Amino acid sequence: MEQAVEYAVGQVARIASVSVRTLHHYDEIGLVCPSRRTAAGYRRYTGEDLRRLQHVLFYRELGFALEEITVILDDPATDARAHLRRQHELLSRRIERLQTMAAAVQHALEADILDISLTPEERFEVFGDFDPAEHEAEARERWGEGEAWRQSRHRVAAMTRRDWARFTGEAARTVEDFAAAYRAGLPAGGPRAMELAERHREHISRWCYDCSYEIHRALGDLYVGDARFAAHYEAVAAGLSRYIRDALHANADRAEALLPPP
């Protein structure tokens, strides 16, 4: 029977297409530990160990951090079949999202090759669910014609079609990673969520305007308070808009706590 079969670390590395060093690391951090060792200390993996490794590799492919995977797999309330269902759902969503993004990028690429100017409607499709022109008047009303507003207007106007695709691709990946952390039950004030919040802030600073922590905190409130933003995030996962807001606030609190006293 499968349970009686044992595999050496080199065999497992070949079967799973990972390095022996990776397996050693997983063992050291308690993620995938061999069920048995020989008298000489050599690792021996069982079929159950290989099943756990399979789940680890699936979650890694989905972008989960090793610490997140450990928490997920060690949850006593979730069995192997539930993990497979969850992984299938996450992969299906990612495939659907990537197919949509691939079609949008392909359209932008064809337009660029043929030197065709995109219409506002076509640019909206490439950009995703957020059109800067649509929100320009609201942004001016909320924050006035300050430096952030001027930077955003200038940078967005200068974006090429390739820039649009890169901007939306980065934004989509961050939302996916937020959703993965949220579904994994990681706290909004924890290291992973705050890491994603900082990535989100840096993304805005790189593409739109210099996003201070004060502004970033206000954006978090906007994602919950504005029905359009909330609907966008809630379509990915119920409760995600509040989770992102709380992560943005926690990251801002952490950064401000590290500032020297005035």
C-alpha cells in the first residue's frame, strides 16, 4: 500500500521538481517534515508527506508566503479535500483574471504596433475598473489642486499604452495578494498585510503621486466609504475593502511610530 512506501529526499526532489535544498529548508522550518529517518539520519518521506508537499507547492504557485502556508495546512478544521477545493477555486479565479488581463494587454500591444490611438473606452478597458478622468473632479474636490493632484494628473497623462498595462497588472497582483492573505486569516495588522500595504503605497508613489502615509490612510477610508471602490474589492472577496483599509491604517501607524519625536 502507498503508506508503506518510503522515498529518499533525492527521489522526492525528482518527483516534485524541486531542489533537495528546498526540501531541507521545508524540513527545517517545519513546513514539510519527513515522517521517518533512518538509523543513519537520512530523511524518508511517506505518501502522506508527499501529499502535504503537493499542497505546499500549489499554494506557493498561488503566491502564498511560507508562513501563510504553514498556518493554512496546520489548521485542524481543514482537511486535504478542502485544501484541494480552495486551491481549485483560487486557481480558477486567477486564470479568469489573467485571461482578462492578457486580452487587454494584447489589445494594447496590437494598437501600439499598428500605431493606433486607443479611444477613451478602449483605454478604460485596458486600465481596468478605474478611470482617472472619471475621478479627476472628485479628487480635486476632496484634496484640492495640491502637489499630489498635480503630480497625478501629469504622470497619468504621460502614461504610454505599455505603462497602462504595467500599472494595472501590478495593481491586480497586489489585490490578489491582499485577497490571499485575507482568505488565509492573516491579520490586517500583521507583517504580511502591512508588507502588501507598503507595496500598495509604493505603487501609487511610483505611478501616480508621492503618497504619504497620511494620504494612504485617507485612501483606505475611501476604499470603504466610496461605494464604487468598495464594490470593486468586495467583488473579489466579501470584507476585503475593510481588510485593505485596516492594513493601510496599520502600516501608516507603524511607520509614524518609527518617526523621531518632533
